[in-house]
Amino acid sequence: MAAPAIDRAAFAELQATAGADFVRELVDTFLEEAPPMLAELGEAHAAGSAEAFRRAAHSLKSNASTFGAATLAAMARELELQGLAAATPASLAALARQYDAAAVELKALRDE
């Protein structure tokens, strides 16, 4: 069985700190903004734009960390640190799959 995409303890702590209603808004914002970030990573990779690639990876990492999406954050961090030259279509596809898993769990947690 795969590990959860969202650390429930981290998510619960966020809710306790920020409030459940505000966290629902944050989740919705993340779910709207993350797909364009993933697209930007792919576009920056294809265009050879190292700075745009780094910024998109950094933003995705930071946002994923907020919700306890540790694997997604770690994958984005790796891309941010290694940069454009180390990215591959396979690593970008794996990142997108991990985002999809995190999104499913975030939606469920948001609606609990």
C-alpha cells in the first residue's frame, strides 16, 4: 500500500492554527494554482528557461509543504535544487502523478 500523499497530522495542525474554514479556502486556492505551476514547469523545461523552472518548482514546493504533502514537496525541492538540466519528462510526469494523489487526499480532507 502506498504511503499517504498528505500527512494528516500536519494538515490537522494547519487547521488548528489557521482554522478549518480558512484551510478550506487555502486548499481550493492550491488546487487551482498547482496545475498551472506544473504546466509552467513543463513549458520552462521545453523552452530551456532555468529561472522560470526554478521559480515554479520553488512555488510548488512551498505550497505543498503547507498542507503536509511531503513527498510532493520533496520532489519539487529536488527539481528546484537540481535545476533544469537534471529534469526529465519522466521526473515531471512523476511530479504530476504525485500532485494528483495529493489533490485527491486534500479534497477528501477539505470536505471532512
